[in-house]
Amino acid sequence: MLDERVRVVLERLEGEDASERERGLPPEQRSRQVEPTTGRFLFSLVAPQTDCEVLELGGSRGYSSIWLAAGVRHLGGRVLSLEHDPAKIEAWRRNVEEAGLTEWAELVEGDAFEQLARIDDVFDVVFLDAEKDDYEELFWLAREKVEPGALIVADNVLSHPDPLAQYSAARQADPSLLSVTVPLDRGLELTVVLR
Ligand SMILES: C[S@@+](CC[C@H](N)C(=O)[O-])C[C@H]1O[C@@H](n2cnc3c(N)ncnc32)[C@H](O)[C@@H]1O
């Protein structure tokens, strides 16, 4: 079972997300967070890796960041999350702090396109969960931050076939990558960089 502080924050965020959807709030006012099963999946991808460095594009209020940070806490590592919306940034900081994960998760404030150019680190796992029309460009920027063996995970590839079917097809056709669509929740494209 997850530690109590983490569990309490995740459950609260799940409740808030459900309530915002029920009230029909527009997407920009909602967290647009991943499903709990996707959170567990992300946790499972990073927890077995030693010193796992994770880059997250689209941190929102911290729901997926908390799953990832709870995962890397096991064998060491860090989550660097990028977010540009001031209200989401404030909530992200509060939620990660409340979950007791500030040692394992860090937020970079600002536009991913600008901020990525300033980041020199090399990552083992990238979680791509920003605006769908930006995935292609963000993939190529993220690819500059990884080495062979790294994993790039993109959410929503089945819930948003337009434009993301093309994203998956391009990854699967690229001989320098090994890519598979995992039909979990909104659909995840898992892409391993081979060379
Ligand atoms: C789908 S939500 C992310 C949900 C989050 N991964 C979770 O599961 O909790 C997308 C987020 O990406 C942010 N975003 C979109 N484009 C961005 C950009 N270019 N730079 C930084 N953040 C961006 C949005 O403000 C939004 O909060």
C-alpha cells in the first residue's frame, strides 16, 4: 500500500477531479489529470529503476507527478515537472508538499518550449502530457534530453486520435525507436529510444 500522506492527497485530487467533471467545468479550469490506473502504471514503470530521472511535460496540479515521485522514492531518483499555468503551479507545490514528496519532485515554472532549452539534464523516463497539438514538437525536444534505453510515455493517444494517431504511427515507423500503444485508460504510447 502507498504511504498514508501520498494516498490522502491522491484520493483528494481524484475527488476534486470527479466533482469538477460533474459540474462541467471547462478543461482549462480542471486538472485534466490521468486516471488512477494510469497513475499506478506510471508508478510501476519508474519504481524498479535505480536513480530514475523523470521529466514530466504538463504537471498540472501534481496528480501524475505524485505517482511518479512516489515511485522514484523507492530506489532513488527525481521528477522534474514543467508547468506554465500559475494556478496549477500553486496547486502543484501545495499538493507535492502535502504528499511529503518535495525531496523527489521539482517544478520548473514556465513554457516547456522555452524551459527545455535551458535544461541540461539527461532523463531515463519522459512523461508527455501537455497539449496534444504540441506532442510532435515536444517529443523531438525531449528526445534531445535522453540516451538510448530511455522511455518516452505519451498520454491520450487513443482518446485523441486526431492528432495523436499520427504521433503513434510516426514513432512506430521510426527504426531508431521501439514503440507500442498500450490501451490503458486514454491510451499510452510507450517509446523506447534504441539509438
Ligand atoms: C493534461 S494536463 C496534465 C495533467 C497531469 N499530467 C496529471 O496527470 O496530473 C496538461 C497540463 O500541461 C500544461 N501545459 C500545456 N502546455 C504547456 C507548455 N507548453 N508548457 C508548460 N505547461 C504546459 C497545462 O497547463 C496543463 O496543466
